[in-house]
Amino acid sequence: MTGREELAARRAAEAERIRASLDRGHEGRKADLKVGETAVAFVKEDLCIGCDQCTIVCDDEAIDMVPTPLRSPVLEMESNRKAVIVRDACTGCGLCVLACPTDAILMIDR
Ligand code: SF4
Ligand code: SF4
């Protein structure tokens, strides 16, 4: 039977493997991103699920979450929230693109 210490060591090794894998993925995506003063983030509203991940990583208060009517025939919720970029505050860093789980954010020309 697997002991606690062995299990903890296996979990730690697996967490490290997953972290390294995610970091590699982000590095690849980051290399492809258009970032900097000439770029600004843009949210594809249809893909935004209102999860707030982008606002957590944005240090520039450049993302507002706004109430939006939910268009789901199966969920009985009156509203959802969608991310909206505050263009003047956005520094074009691209962090929100990497944080978004649904690929709802693009970097476009400013
Ligand atoms: S690109 Fe950077 S500054 Fe602009 S909204 Fe995303 S995280 Fe914020
Ligand atoms: S991380 Fe993506 S899905 Fe989540 S609120 Fe921001 S734009 Fe929407």
C-alpha cells in the first residue's frame, strides 16, 4: 500500500510536472502575442464566461466587469457579467490573454 510520504512526494512531483507544462505553453503563447504600447486588449464577448481571472492578473485596473443579460435557455439566471477593456488604462502587457480560460481576449492594434 502507498504510504503518506510516498503519496505526498508523488503529488509534489506531479504538481511540478503540470506547472512546468503550463509554463512552457504560456511561453509559446507569449512569444506569439502582440504586446506593448501599440497593442490593446479586446474581449470577444461571446466567449467571456465572467470568471474574473483577467481582472485578477491585470494590475492596471483596465478591465471592468459589467452585468450582461444571460442568453441561456437552460440556466435560470437573470444576468451574467462580461469583461470589458478600459482602453485608455490598458498598457498592452498581454497578461489577461494568458489568464483567460476561454481564449476570449485578443491583443489588437491600438
Ligand atoms: S493587456 Fe495588460 S493592462 Fe491591458 S487589460 Fe490585459 S492585463 Fe490589463
Ligand atoms: S478571464 Fe476571460 S472568460 Fe474570464 S472574465 Fe476575463 S475575459 Fe471573461
